[in-house]
Amino acid sequence: MPPNPPTQQTQGDENPYDFAAMRAHCPVWHQFHSDNDPFIPLDEAERVRAGLGLPEGYYRMLPGRSHFFDYPFPELLELVTALATEDGPAK
């Protein structure tokens, strides 16, 4: 499991996250983001990544993929397939 990063964003943020509660309810996170997402700015995605303490391989920056509206999404299929097998990614 990743190290324990900060539990929340700094006070005054528009939408603070309770990272401790998020990790308690879901101990394994995988995050996909694109550099041209029209809804979630890159710096917001990076704050979530840092707040959850996601190690290499658990955060994937996929350039030019917008908000992942287009199919197929092979990276997600690959991850779900790996998680569904005995040899899935480390938890």
C-alpha cells in the first residue's frame, strides 16, 4: 500500500478530499488522466494522485485522450483483466 500522504487538500480549496477516508474505503486506487481533459485540469489530477499517494504504475497519464469518451480504452481493459487474474497487479 502507498505511504500515507496528506489527509485533505489545503483549507479553502473548493472541493477538499478526505484522502484518509478514501483510502480506508478503497485501499487500492488506479487513476487515468489525460493532458487535455476538458473537465479535470492536470493540476487537479496531480493533487489527487499526491493525496492518495499513488506509486508508479497506479497513475497513468495518457496524452490527448480528453475525458476518455472514445472507445476503445485498451489500458483500462488491460488493467481490469490483470486485476481479475491471479497474477494481477500488486495490491
